[in-house]
Amino acid sequence: MKKIETLRIKNFQTHKDTTLQFCKGLNVLVGESRNGKTAILRMLRWIYYNEPRGDRFIRSGEEQCEGEVILSDGTSVQRIRNRKGKITCYGLNSPGQEEQAFTKYGTEVPLELQQALGVSKPYL
């Protein structure tokens, strides 16, 4: 199973420029209210499931937000969105493979990214 080693967050809700390094085992987010713990979970949901939609999560006063997950196998998945919707894309960089960009994917996460991340959206 692939594990998240690093999460980078830029201009997403309360996070201006945050990098989290996760260790093996259980990782716990602790802090006072309204300091960005839930925003971290939203960022992961945005990368893994393309949710939430729109641009309301872009940090106030900024034009673009970015997120990146680096997995234990060295795979990196990036996500970028700007306010005007002119830039909304995923990037996939897997060891030993050419970097890929995904710009036309609608509301779904491209299959290549689902496979790289090791997840698919549950349908209830």
C-alpha cells in the first residue's frame, strides 16, 4: 500500500505555504480551532477525489492554489487551480516515467491518477 510521505499546500484556505512530512504509522493533526487542520483534509480530498469544486478554497487575496502529494514509492501528484478557471490541472510524476499533465477531466479524477494514488472514489 502506498503511503503519503509529504503533503505540500500553497494558498489553500488558511495555508499560505505549508509542507507536512508524515512518518510511518499513525500521524495526528493537533492544534487550536481555525488553524487549518480541516483544510489539510480538504486538500487531500481535492487531490484524491477532485472535491470541492470551484475556487472558493483559494486563499483570500491570492489568484492560484497548489497541492502536491508525494507517495512512498516516489510518485508525485500535483494539483493547480486559479480563480478564473483558466488553469485547472493535475500533474503526475512517477519514477522512471515521463511526467504527465491532465487538463481535461471534468468532475472525475483521471484513471491514471487513481491508479497512481491507489484509490478510487467510493460510490454509495
